[in-house]
Amino acid sequence: MGLKFERNPAPVWFRPLIPLLAIVLTFAITTTLVLLVNANPLQAYYYFLVEPLSSRVSVIEVLVKSTPLLLTGAAVTFAFVGGFWNIGAEGQLLAGATAATAIGLQMDGVSPLLALPLMIIGGFAAGMAWVLIPALMRVKLAIDEVVTTLLLNSVALLGVSALLNGPWRDPVSQWPQSPEIAASAMFPKLIPRSRLHLGFILAIIIIVVMWFVLSRTAFGLRMRAVGMSPHAARFAGIKVEQTLLISALVSGGIAGLAGVSEVAGIHFHLIDAISGGNGYTGIIVATLGGLNPWGAGLAALFIGVIDTGSQSVSRALGVPVYLGDVILATLLLVTLAMLLLQRYRIRWVRQP
């Protein structure tokens, strides 16, 4: 007897199990790493998955850490569904954060009713602008957007660094960070004496609107058609280039909002590490969520739990805090492998 892979789509009931199986396999694989640092895997995964949900304070922190991931995950999901492979959410986040800072610094004496919408619109527009060139190169010149969006991440980071070591360097401390934005431009807190801010509500609204657009509108149907087969979509009369351009611009705008959220809700000034890799993690969120808005939301919350738990397990067991990053990277690879396997069926065959 032997195993045979047949190119035949897996049963429909198997697809919802992919994220769960990916999570189980990821923790099984990373158990070896936990053992190598002389820690008990069961205790480690308790601190990773249960401890962050055991108190009000830690649950709020999970929501705080999930907020930018909800936005970057939604951004990548929207682009991927429409067939635009946006790997540049990191750069678009930085562009949004830079625009939010520039606007926020000018909002002294301005009412929050005007300052906050200006910050949000400015960050969205900056994210759109940052993805515009790769989108036009894909639409007009058929140049692969994976490379162009990825390379622009470094350009955005260098641009932020130039600002922080130049005109925006803190004049008092001389640290490479911008001056603090106006108080009227800061997101209000949802819970007193916590870090949970308006950005979380904004992220939930984005996910709800995105779900409605993708599943309940004609444009969403056209996006999904282009994402599955551009040639078939063009044959059906869909304006493929226009659909790709809109998908890319909206995706960049949503990623830009993640930058606004970090500046206006958490840091209140611009720093080099404003993102912390949230743009790249958005790819994991979108992939683990099966390119579904609700799935991406759940994946963002799950990764928020792991991120919060990585600090708990480090304090309790002496496990390196970077183990959380290793788990996320492994989770992405395992999820991609599971998504590939869903195109095949495995069965036992008798060898001659």
C-alpha cells in the first residue's frame, strides 16, 4: 500500500478545518523549540493561549495588539481577493503614519470633530498614494506587483528615518522621533485608564464594510472573478485593469489607516518602529483567515493572543520572547502548505 496525491479539490467540509489544522501542526512543530530551552511545552502554550485571556487587563491588551493587525489583515485580504498581490502593507502603514503625524502636528486648537476625520482621511490617502505606482505598473506594464510593493517597504522606512533624523527630530531630547501630535488629534480611549482606543472600532467597521462589499455587491463579485481568473473575467466583460486598480488603492488606504491608528491611538508621535512588522504580519492574518474578512478578524485576534502571550511565557518560563515570532512564521508556512493541499486528495493505493 502507498499514498497517492490526486489533483482533485478536497471536500468542502475540509476547507473550514484548514486554519485549525494549521494551528495544531504549528504548535506541534514548535514544541521542539520549547524543549530545547528546557521548558514544558504544555506550560508554555498555556501562557501563550490561555494566560492572555485570563484577566480583564490582558484581554484589553490583546485587543490593543490586534487593532493594527485587523487593519493590515483586512488590507491584504481585500487586495488578494481582487487578484492584486500586495506585499507592501508595511510601507503603506508607514505612509499613513507619516501623513497622520504631519496632519496631527498642525491640529493645535482645532476641534477633534475636524482633526480626527482629517487624520483618518489623510492616512487613507497616503496609503493609496504609496501603492499607486506599483498598481499602475501592474495595470499598464504588467510588472509583477509582489516585487514592487515589497521594495517600497524599504523606501518608506528610509523616508521615515530621514524625517526623524532631520526636520522632525525631537528638539528637546534629540531622539529620532517626531514632536507629539496635538491633543485634539489623539484617538479617544474606549475604556478609561487603558490603551484601547478608537482605532479598534474603526477596524471593526472596516471589516464589516469589506464583508458587505465582497459578498453583497456586484463590485465584490467582479473582484472575486478577477482574483480567480483574470482571463475568464475579461472574457465575461469585466474591466480587469480597473478592478485591479481599485482593489490595490483601497487595500493601500486600509493599510494606511493602521499607521494612523498607531500614531493617534498609541504613540502620539512618529518613531522608526511605529509598525513593528504589522504590515508583514497582515499577510499571515489574511492567509490564515482564508481571505475572508471575518476569518481575517479572528486570525488577527488569535495572533494578538500569541503576541501578548509571548511576553507572559518569557517572564514565567524564561523562554525567549522571539519564540512568538517563530510561531507566527511557522504558522504562515504551514497555512500555505495546507492551502496547497486542499487542491489535492490523498488516498491509499495498492502497489503492484
